[in-house]
Amino acid sequence: MKLVIYRRKIFTSSGAGQLIVMQAKKLRKLGRAFELTCQKGWGTLWFKHFQPAKKAKVVNDKLIINESHNTAIIDHEGSLRNADLTFIHNVPLTNIVHDENSFTGWLRRSENHVFTPSQCAKNVMVNLGIEESRISVIHPGYNHQKFNPTAKAQHQHKAKQALGLGEYSKVIGFITSGHFEKRGLKEFLDICLKVATERDDIAFFVLGAKRIPKELSQHPALSLKQFRYKPSNSKPNFWLSSLDIFVYPAKFEEFGMVVAEALAMGTPVITTQNVGAHEILSEEFKDWINPSVDVNWFSERILRLADDNNLFEGLVKAAVKSAAYDDTDYATRSLAAIDKHLLQR
């Protein structure tokens, strides 16, 4: 059976785009029939990954394909009403439970099987009325070649020096390819300010978006001599290697691939149960996952970890242990799930 994989925009600067490319590379390696289709991003896919993609034609939320026989449409956008299987990367958080004209309304009425990146995201979809038995959780993977302890050891000193933070005992970081407000930038800046009042040997680094949002441009944390910001760029692995501790106070995150990438580099993570990736953290992290965003709690945890080297080194080992969830890579896991549910149709 030929798989037609759709997302409106396929850019590998996003987690969803990276996951689609992982699937495409695996399908190509296996010699399987497939086609990528999108409305934006096909040029980047070819020039960066030598992966051809067709320009999608979507009419009335239905993907137009040339031949429907023995073909399955895999929707990575969460919008197609003629998909055979749907991957939800961004759950609808608006109150549309009773709007039967919405895509979620169609999804409730359909027999489509749905894949979410975490139990957190699955819970939202169940609350929106999708039958629990029709939803499977597949935790996203990460690039093992770019994100690993060896790469961090190779680049950490150079990355810290490039940021002008080589003199600090610890660099605390917040990195995202997504929306700053949703991921909790304001809360991170508040945390930076609170930690800075206690310790002047801890530095802070933010990577993401094109600029700091206007409404946060006067935040006092930005004026700290030990604070650095860089816009999103093509070297997230290099800059991630600069971090000693990764802090992610997101208000809600379906998964958070950057958490997995940090763990793979042996970087301890402090986060909340709002973040889907907390599900892959090993038992050693139970005291480093808070039910919700609390600036005081995050600040206390950072200071505790900075003060206790044995505790810090224990979480470095636990981080690498946690990243082993992807020992069977995402493409293998997700394609096996696709095949299983297509056979059941």
C-alpha cells in the first residue's frame, strides 16, 4: 500500500517536520511506496534532505490525490477529512467540544485512528470526545547523530565561550522552536531573575523565535549581565550543548522534542506535568517534575542542583538513561503502528 503523507508546511525547524522526514527516510530505505505532500516546504525538503515532495491540493479539507486505490492518506496536520490515519502534533485547546462542524467534530464521528505524541495530548483529545480506544501514544524521537553525550563534550566549552559565558559555574537554558508564550518564556525570565538574586555565578540562555516578544522586551532579566539570547538558527545542537541544566516551564506542550534532545546529551531537565515529554523521564526525575508552573519551585530546584554536584551527576546519568526510550527509533515505531491500524481498517 502506498502512503501519502501530508502536512500543510513541512519544515525541519519544527519537531513535526523532523518526524515526517524520519518516516520518509525509513520508507525510502525499506523500498516502500510513499509520497510526501505539502503546501509549503517542498523546496527545503529537496535541497536539505534530497527528499522530493509534491505540492498538495486541498479542497474542502480533503486532500486530492491522483489514485486512491491501494493508497492511504496519513495526515500530520490534523485537518484532513479524508485521511485514513491522523497524527495530532498540536491539540486544539479551544472549547470546540460541541462544534460538530469543526475538524474535531468530524474526527469524533469518523472511525479514524489517531496518534498523539504523549498521554498528555491523548487526555486532551479524550476530553474533546474522541474515543480512548481510537487513540495511540507514540513518543517522538530525536536525531541520535546530533544529540548525544559525545557531541556535548565536544562542543560545550566552545559553545559557552561563543556565548561569553565560560566563566560561569552553570548555564541554565530554555530552548524552543515553538511559541514563546505557550512554552513559558515569561516564567523562565522570572525564574532567571529569582535565581540571580541568590547566585551570581549562574548564567541563563534563551534560544528561539526571531526575537524576544515586545511585551517581554523590558523584562529586567534581559538586562542581567549573565543573560544571553539568540534567535532560532540552524545549529540548535551546538547551542544546546552549552547547557548544564535545561528548564522548561511550559504552560502546555504536546511533547517537547527539545526535552528529549537535552536528555540525549546528558543534560538534567526540570519541567512540569504539563509537558508531554515528562512521561519519558526516568524515576530519578520524580522530584524534578512539578504538577504546574511555579517560579519559586523552579528556582529552588535550580539552586539545589547547582549546590549539589553528586545530585547533579546522578541526574546527568539519569538523563542518558531516560533518552533510551528511543533506542527503537521513531520511524520504526510509528510505521509499525501505521501498518497495524491500516490492516485493521
